[in-house]
Amino acid sequence: MTKDNKKRPNPIKKQSKRKSFTIIHPNAAGIDVGSEEHWVAVPEDRDEQPVRSFKCFTADLNAMADWLKSCHIQTVVGINRCILDTPVPNIGETRI
């Protein structure tokens, strides 16, 4: 209690009002491009396992493209962690 016998608001109990994001590209996926494997995420309603990892070999990249196509993905955004030359964009441009 404070000096004037009023309770202080408890900041822990305070509910935060989260704003939801507007979905701009519902058929988009995200790829975290790595040197040994790529982590790919699709919308949760597209697959029972919406996040998967794929190795960097051609067969794996083709499997990734097949999976993205089966999930009806039309666009992909990727983050590349210090890899200057990667075949991921080439596979995506020709397969999706």
C-alpha cells in the first residue's frame, strides 16, 4: 500500500494487447539458408510438419522444392548467413 492507502497497479498482471499482423503473402515460405543445411518454414495449415530442414545437396534442394510446391508456396523469403554463393535461389526460380 502507498501512503494514501491506494494499491499500486501490478505490472505483472497487466495484460498486453498484442496486435496481429496482416498477412500480405499467404502463400509465402521462409528459408534460413545455412552452409550445411537449410531450415524452411511454411504456413502452419499447409503441412503437419511446417518446419523442416534440408541438406545442401542437389537431391535435397529438389526435395525442398517439391515440398514447397506441394504446400502451394508461390514466393520465398530467405536469410543467408554469410554464404556468398548458394544454389537455393536457382532451384527456387526453376521449380516453384
